Amino acid sequence: MEKDIAHVLVDLRDPKETEKGFIPGAVSIPANELAVAKDTFPADKSAPIILYANQLDEQAFKTVRNWGYKDTAVLNGGIDAWIKDGGKIEKLVEPDVGEEVQHGVKEGI
């Protein structure tokens, strides 16, 4: 993936998998919710769309192509191949609930 090319990177995995780590810049749209997310895709149909999951999701690829995004690709091997090739991943950061509660108590909330 070229870093200087504007693209949309879509993580098709289940949210529980995404919590474990995702490719930086990826948007999480689980494969089973893709159809209802159509309006969140760019209006510019020439925007490159890159899809990834744990395994090839041919139906998701066909769906996005049928929406008119001809420059659609699937990341071969998914996130596992990305990691194996030295790609970085990010993880969701959970807020420290204890700090929030203590802060609220200090503020009289």
C-alpha cells in the first residue's frame, strides 16, 4: 500500500477481532453490516477501496465493486499477512474507568 495515495481501508472483521488490533487508518465495518454502510463510502467512485478480514470475503468485494468502486482490492492474507510482513497494528484504548469515577467523586458528581 502506498502511503501517499488516498484510499479507504475497511476492516471487515467482527468487532471483537478488531478490538485485538487493526491496521492504522482502517474503518471497522463488519462484513455482515456492509450493505447498510453503503452511504458511508466516498462519493468519489474512483477512490481506491481496500478490504481485509481474517479470510477472503469474496461477497464483500463483489458488493463494493457493484456499488461502482472499480478500484477495489482485497488485502491478501488479511491482517495476519500484514503483521507477518512487518505492518504495524493499533489497538483500541480503553479509558481507565477507575480514574473517571474518582474524578467524578472529586468533582462532586
